[in-house]
Amino acid sequence: MQIAMIGLGRMGANMARRLMKGGHSIVAFDVNSKSVAELASEGAIAATSLADVCAKLKSQPGSVRYIWLMLPVAFVDSTINALLPHLSANDCIIDGGNSCYIDDIRRGKELTAKGMHYIDVGVSGGVWGLERGYCHMIGGDVSAVKQLDSIFATLAPGIGDISRNPGAAKLGTAEMGYLHCGPVGAGHFVKMVHNGIEYGLMSAYAEGLNILKHADAGKHEQVNDAETTPLRNPEHYQYEFDLAAITEMWRRGSVVGSWLLDLTAQAMATDPSLDKFGGRVSDSGEGRWTLAAANDEGVPAPVLAAALFGRFSSRGNAEFMNKVMSAQRFAFGGHLEKKD
């Protein structure tokens, strides 16, 4: 099957490579011409513009051209608008980035009105997907999604060596690592919550490891002043833990084992103090949208909220808040800020 891949970044390029390895034909485009040339040297059909993408795509049975976007959210609408003059009825646009599902609903209506198809796909797998495969969550019209099954199957991890759940065969393609979750927007809705959960898991590991790292607090000189809560039992905190060894050990039979822990253990083994990282943690929007959905649905999500707000704090966005509290303490109690 032939499909265009627009956006050849960390995931887009490797997704194109996995598809080519699976026998599919790729028309490749990116604003970075070097990325296009590199993929062309591996067998892709190079396109020099969005118009060229559409010109080089051959219609599939039923006169359909398939264009997969792997772009930052901010560029999806403008790219679709630029593609439209070069597309025809029945053509299909697939957004595999991290768009908000609400935008998918709008785009789906707009393209349906033009006789075109729109499919949203939440993709998980990161830079490891080329070899491991990509888990993907799909939203769109049943018939349009079905036409792309060979693409989804090639990108997906497959059953692999993961033990099968009883009755999993009744869940369709889920145990292969991809699933048609529902109508337009459903794919990105599931991916949104997936990433919200990811935020929480990352924070849980990070907070636990931070407690272990500071378990030697009793070995350090204690400061006794009005601004410092004393460590009442320094003898209880005399441990110097090897975090690289602990994370590696947890991978073996622990209930908290996961691929995320695998990656954490690899990072700790390479650089136990994580000196090359500054601790600024970005968010690409899914955590915010997850909490907005939780709010609209009236369901509690305190762990996911704390994880998201922790990311905000990591970027210095709590600085003024902390200044306000420092000013308040000085105002009511004359407390001076403690200098480290």
C-alpha cells in the first residue's frame, strides 16, 4: 500500500522506515530537506512540497490517497489547509500527532463536508518504535479505518513475547497493539488519557527515587534555627542507596516493573546522578486536556493533576507563588528567608 508521511521527526521518520520494511510505499515530505533526502536514500519517494506529495501519491482502489501527518499540534491545521487545494473527494488525512480530540471532531466535520476522510491516531512508542513497534489508538469512520488495516498492522508491535490474556482474542486487534477506539476524536481521546497516566507514572517513580536519594539526611550536619524543622531522629536516615542497582533490581519480578522502569534503570546505570539533565520537564498538552475532561465529567484525578502541576513547577512557574508565601511568612511572623 502507498501512503504519504509528512513530518519526518523523531517518530515520523522511523514510522516510515517500519512501513517500508513491511513492504509499503512511502512518499516522504518534511520542511527539512535533509530528512527527506535521507529517507529517499532508503527507498522512499521524495516530495519537495505539499503539492508534490499529492501529485506523487497514486490513488488506491476506490480512488483514495492517504496522507499521514506526524507534526507538532501547532502545524496540523495549517498543513491540512495547504493540502486541501491538491486533494480530491475520498482522499484521507490521518493525524498521528498529539492533537486534542476536540480539534479532531472539528476537522472531521470539515473534511466530511468536502467528501474526504479524517482519521485520528494516538501513537505511542517513541524513539524505540522502529524495532519494538508502535501502539496506536484510532478514531474515525469504520470503513475508512478498515482500509488502512495493513498500515496499522505493520506499525503495531504484534503479540510478540507478551503472555496472552484469557479471552484476549475476542478483543479484536487490541492484543496486536492497535485498536479502533470509536468515531473521529476517539483515538486522540484515549491517547490523551494514556499520556495523563504516563505523567502520573513518571512522577511516582521520580518521587520514590528522590526519597531514596535523600535517605542519608541523618548523615548531614543539622541546622538548628527558627526557620528549619529539625530532623528528630537522624539515626533513622543513615542510608546511602545505589539507585542504579535498586532500579535494576526492581525490574526483576517487582510489581512496579514496567517498560518505563526499564528506561529509568538504563538512565540511572549510565548516569546515576543524572548530571546531564536540568530537571525542566515539559508537557505537550495531553495532561491538561485529560484534567479538563475529568473536570467536565466530574470525576476525580488527583494523581494526574499533581503530576501535571509538578511539571509546571519544574519550569520555574511556581517562583512567584513561592515569593508570595515567603512575603506572607515575613508579614505575619517576621520570618526571614533562609539562604542556602
